Amino acid sequence: MFHYEAVCYHCKKVFKVYEGSPKYKIVKEKKTKMFCCEDCDHKIRLAAIKNFFR
Ligand SMILES: [Zn+2]
């Protein structure tokens, strides 16, 4: 399966973005250099929800 490698700006880990995933198009078109792995994406989303309900 074809994939791109991107560095997560949050944990600095290299992660793979597979063809067909929501991030693939963003990475492919290089719309942003702020890539975030799935783990951090999830953490950030949870933190945002917690802050929202505080
Ligand atoms: Zn990360």
C-alpha cells in the first residue's frame, strides 16, 4: 500500500499516512507542514472537548 511519511509536530514521531486516509490528501498536496499522528490527533481532540465543557 502506498504511503507518505510525515513527522508529527506534537510527539515528533514519524508516522505513515496511507493512501485513502483523510490525512493523505493534505500530506500529498502539502497544504500544511503541521502534521499530527492519529494518537496525538485523538489526544488533542479529547483535550479540546474537556476544555469546552470546563
Ligand atoms: Zn503524535
